[in-house]
Amino acid sequence: MLIHRRETRKKGPSMRPATIRTHALLTALLLLSSCRPMGEERSVTGTLVRLDLEERSLTVEDGMGVRWNFLVDKDAGIDLAALREGSKVRVTIARGTPPNMISAADRIRKGDRVEPVPY
């Protein structure tokens, strides 16, 4: 008489807990290594496509065609009258701003810069 043994599998995760922890740690390190430091300044270089002196706002279109809107604080010390639409500029936000925190119209404050860039 031939008796067949039936193999039973344990229900639950197929990987050991140590393997899962190792994968989670490596994933977290990979994600953290791709993040920018919080204290690093950010710059956008492109063409000034819109300038509104009354609203103290400007729009810069970068080389990829993305438009960045900025509102300039009155105490920022930036002379908007010296800028011209169509000119190439670099806007530098001196404070650390993570990429996911840049809003539709980021504020330019004291310490930030808007400067012409030679072609």
C-alpha cells in the first residue's frame, strides 16, 4: 500500500522577517539619498515671460518649458523695474525649500536674488 504524504505550507509571509527589514532599510536609504538637504538654496534659470510691477510678481519659463511664478516681497530689496520681459534671469531662493513645497507662486523674500544672466 502506497501512502502519499501531503505537504502542507504554512500560511503567512514567504520571506523571513530579517529579509523584510533589510529590504525596508535599503529602500529607506535609497529614498533619503535622493533628497536634497533642507538648507540648500534653489535656483531657477530661464526667460522672464511675465512681469507685473503692480502685483510685484514675475513668471520665469525654464529650458524644459515649465513656468515658475514668484511674488516679490516689498522688503526683498529687488528692483523689478530693472528687469525686462524676454530677458534671461536666474531666481535664487536662499532658504531651503524642498521640491514638494514649492507652491504655485513662491515668495521671494529678503536674502533671495533675481539677477540677469548673460546668454
